[in-house]
Amino acid sequence: MARQPIVQPDSSENSKERDVALRPKWLREVIGQKAVVQRMQIVLNACKKLKEPLSHILFDGPPGLGKTTFAMVLPNELGTTLQVTSGPALTKPADLLPFLTNMEEGSILFIDEIHRMPKTVEEFIYPAMEDFRVDIILGEGMSARTISLQLKRFTLIGATTRSGMLSSPLRDRFKMHEHLEFYSPEELSEILTINARKLNTPITPEAAREIAIRSRGTPRIANSRLWWCRHFSTSEAAGNIDLPTAKAALAMAEVDSAGLDKQDRKYLETLTGVFAGGPVGVDALAATMNLPADTLSDEIEPFLLREQFIIRTGRGRVGTQKAYELLGRKYEVRKEAGPGDPENQKDLFVK
């Protein structure tokens, strides 16, 4: 059997300077999200020709898909400054003032988890987004007066994992709304190959694909598992990540071939074992697993739902045949009688 080629690290000086971090610095370096990249490139070209600031942009999607990456790339493309904050950090309008007043013409303000901004801060930013001004109230009572402070034209980039929690007035003030999708194994393999080169760690194409398949379609998870495989290879092997090394490293990390980790399997074992496949509510599952309910609904369930290991019904979560097969358990289609008619039955499981 012919030996597979190993991707060798890039030793050029320019590459070393550019690849200080794994995050891309230019739009051309972004892998995946092709439609979003194309639209961003068109907008950037237009802004450069028109000599206008970039319009306000909202990125939404599950964690780890590149919302922050796009926010970091765009200022580099425009040659402008970037200020970064987050929704939870802005507890009152005064917290936002330093960012707005220090803006340069065409600079970018990035607010991560923007859906967690308090209502008072959200309303304070409306005139800043539309008219590039803020209204400041000085004094109290009868002697209070309002000063309108003009701002330089800037771009607000918001990132959220829950766009449905944004109010309509705030959401409508973003000229562009981009939703980021999950990545294919091929795209993740390319990302892993590039990042392994940045880390000066040789990796085979088969190993990159194996890690990609087990990374849930998410670059952040893929990079985390690449770091682990790199440390495992350095400690237990020759420092190169080949297919056997990648499999051994991921097995030690308790990540199976479907990309499920220990908590995912514990969820499915609890659902199919303790609750006989459901239906069961998330609160009951959380109490049994001794985890917060929002941890299950926000971190564990999205991947299991997307991969059809579970389904949500009006009565709760239900394990599918795919989940039983993964755990090596016998799957039986359960029936539920309709009201008043024992023969009026329907499947509770989607086969």
C-alpha cells in the first residue's frame, strides 16, 4: 500500500509572520461560507470605490462557525480600526459611550452576543446606528438638559447565537444579516491542514479528514481537537499526526467516530436507558444527569437534533433508531393508542 503524503509546514518568513494565530486575517483566507464571503467581497469593493463606511452587519449562527472571524477580517480589508466588546459587558448606556466617542471615520465596533444587551443600552444605540449621534442627558429634574453629540460614521457588527432574541427595531437597523452554516468535512479538512502547517505540525490528509468528521461541522471544535492531537502526538508518538495517531488521540479524548463526546453519549444513555427512549422533558433529563437544563438545550441537544439522534415532540425528547444503533441497543417501535380506540395507534418514533 502506497504511503500517503504528509503536508509539510510552510517555512517562509512571510508565512510565519502572518500565521501568528490560527484565525484568518484576510477574507481570501476564510475557508467555507462561500456565499457570505462573496457578498462581503462585493460590499468591501463597493465601499472602497464609494469611499463610504461599511454598512451595519449582523452575523448569526451556532457558536464556533466564524462570526468573530469575519468581524476581525473586515477591518483588515478596509485598513481601519476595530473596537471589541460584548452584550453582557454593556450594563448601562454610559458603558457604550467610550466606544462611540473614540470612533474614527469608518472604524468598526464589534459587539459579541449582542442579544444580551439590556433594553436601555439597545435604545441608546438606535440614533448612533441611524444618524451617527447620541443624546446625553445632563443634570436631573427641572434642570436636566439634553446634549446631542455628533459621532463619526462607523460600522456596527453584531454577532449572536440567538437572533430570535433580538428585538425587531434593533434587527431591522442592520443593513446586512448573514447566517453562518455548518462546514462540510472537506472544508474542515482544509482548515485543519492549513492550521497544522501554522502550528508546524505535519499531518496526513487521512488524519485531517478523520478529525474533521469528528468535529461536528464546527471549525472551533476542529481546532480544539487538532490541538489535542498535536499534544498527543508530541507526547506519545513522533510528532506527526497520521491516521492511527489521530484515532488514538480522539479515542483517549472519548470522541467517537460520529463526533459524540462523553456528555453526548451520557445523554443518549440516560434517554434510552433510564427513560426508555422517552418522551421526556429536558428538566427531567437535566436532573438525572446532574446538569443545568440550559446546558442540555444549548450545548448538547443541537448536535443530537441535527444528526437525528433525538427528536423533539410535544411531550418531550425522544430517542431515534439511530441513537439505539449507536449505543448497540435493541430498538422497538412504540405505539400509543388514540383516545377511545385501542386500534387507533401512531408511531412515537421517526424511523
